[in-house]
Amino acid sequence: MTSCPYCDLIQNEQFPLLYEDEIAVAFLTPTPHVAGHTIVCTKKHISILEQLPDDIAGHLFDLANRLSSIIHTALNTDGTNILVNNGPTANQDVPHFSINILPRRKNDGYKFDWNKRELNNELMLEIHNRIKTQLDKNIKNRKEEKEENIIIANQNKDQDKKQNKDDEENYLLKQLQRVP
Amino acid sequence: MEQKLSPNHSPDDQCAFCQIVKGEFESLKIYEDDICTAILDIKPANPGHVLLLPKQHFEIFPIIPKDIVKHLSITAKKISHAILQSIKASGTNILIANGEAAGQASNHTMIHIIPRIENDKINQFILEKNQIDEEDQSQLYSIISQKIQEVFNK
Ligand SMILES: [Zn+2]
Ligand SMILES: [Zn+2]
């Protein structure tokens, strides 16, 4: 990964990290949007949220949440944003999945004042239906996958048991054969 | 942080989002389990803008217990994925605001999941570099780093 600025930073021993564990790192970005702008990301190169395993996603967000609180206290700010820009369309500017912690101050001139749109009922219902159907399907597929894995695991166990039983029978047989 | 960011504590029965969670207030739910509820924002930044709410009333994100934070983030990931698969969107912004200065508008904390479309003219999430001089950056580093050490090595 020669073209990833975050991988380069993480591998650079001179670069000061704020935090490091086996999975994640946190550091002040060299391109801060606001003072104290901190990045939380995986050590391993992962591009987007959808590629993050669940447990690692949980770990990163929990870490970002705790760090946001610590940074807020350390810098005595008025608030914090935790922001993920997932995909170039969502303004992701580094190809390494990351959580931004943005310490905020009153009147810092920065606002999440997106245009609040009014959609007609029909469109709202259609969007609702599409997302919900997809989400339900994904959850069901995952559950089935898990159940399948359990069934396979149990089958293997049964086979092991059978194998053990066979061995036992062989052993008994040998024992019997020894009997004069 | 808790006290500073949330001076006006409001009981659950006055919170619109608690009412939504309990089903006393109409909403378009896309997901629900024991811990959280996800609804469509009625005034979205883009079609498919989702609000993911912990069922329990927490005023800001940092006071949420670790297990619930993890569950919420994994659920946000699933919702983001379903959005990208099912509607016209090729990216998502996931946003949490703690405190009024950060744009928090409701005292029931939540995660915004905002679908993004090419050329949608939403420019609030562009995190361009602003001028912070080297000296400040290293000073910020020592202040934050020290606090992190304090908390994590306790
Ligand atoms: Zn990378
Ligand atoms: Zn509430």
C-alpha cells in the first residue's frame, strides 16, 4: 500500500500517534479541518465501512466515542462531532476507512446545516420500503448463513462422534480378539 | 462532559424521540430491536436519510455504555450497506453531534446516516485543511496525548 497516506503515517516511526492498540490507531491529522481534528482508523488498510468486520467496527466507534470525550475535556471545547465520510461521493478524501473526531467551539463558523428536504409521502414510503426490504433480506441471509455454519459444525461433531464410536468399536474388537 | 453539554435534562415523557421509540408518535421505522430503533428523517438531507436511535434516552453519545455503542455502530454499518444496495446512493455520511456547538438539535442522542448521490450539492462534509500552525499542532498533541495517557493508564 504505497499510495495510502494513512498507511504511510502509521508505518512512519517518527510520526507521533495519540493512541495505539492491536487493531486501531488514533492521531492528529496533518490536514486538520479544526484544531484537534483526530483520526481513528484500523492499522490494516481497509477502504470503506462495508469491508470492516462487525467486531472491528464496534471497536473503532467505541474508541472514537471515548477519545471524543477525552479530547473535549483536554481542549475544553464546546462539543464534538464524530463523522465518517464513507466513499468518495460522501467526501472521503483518503482511501483508508476512518472516523473523524472534530472538536467544536461555539461560533467556529462550521455548520452541518444541510438543506432539509420535503419529500412527498409516496416517495418517502417507496424509499422506506426499499431500504427496509433490503435490510430484512440481509439480516435473514446472515442468520441463515450462521445457522448453516452451526449445522455444518454440528455435522462435523456428529462425524467426530461417529469416528470416536468406530474407534471404540475397533478397540473393543481388538480387545475381544485378544481374549483367548 | 455530560454536565457541560446537557444542562437541561428532559424527562423521557417529554422527548419526541422517546415517544417515537415507544410507538406513541408516528414514524417510518426501517429497523428495530431490543436496543435501538431506526427511522427515516422526515426532513432529510437526501432521500433515505436515517436516524438511528438508542431506545434508552441518552442525552449525548459519550455517556452510552460500551456494549450499546458497539451494537449501534454495527447496526449503522448494516443500515449504510442496505442503503447503498437499495436506493440511488454511492456513499454515506455517518454523523454524531455532541452539544449544541456541534449542531446537536435534540437531546436524545442519535446517529445520522445520510445517503450521498454524485453532485448532490451537499458540501458540509468536505473536511478541507484549515490553517493551524505547526507549533499549535505539537502543543495540541501534548495536551491531548497527556489526557489520553491519564485516562487509559488509570
Ligand atoms: Zn491505508
Ligand atoms: Zn428520548
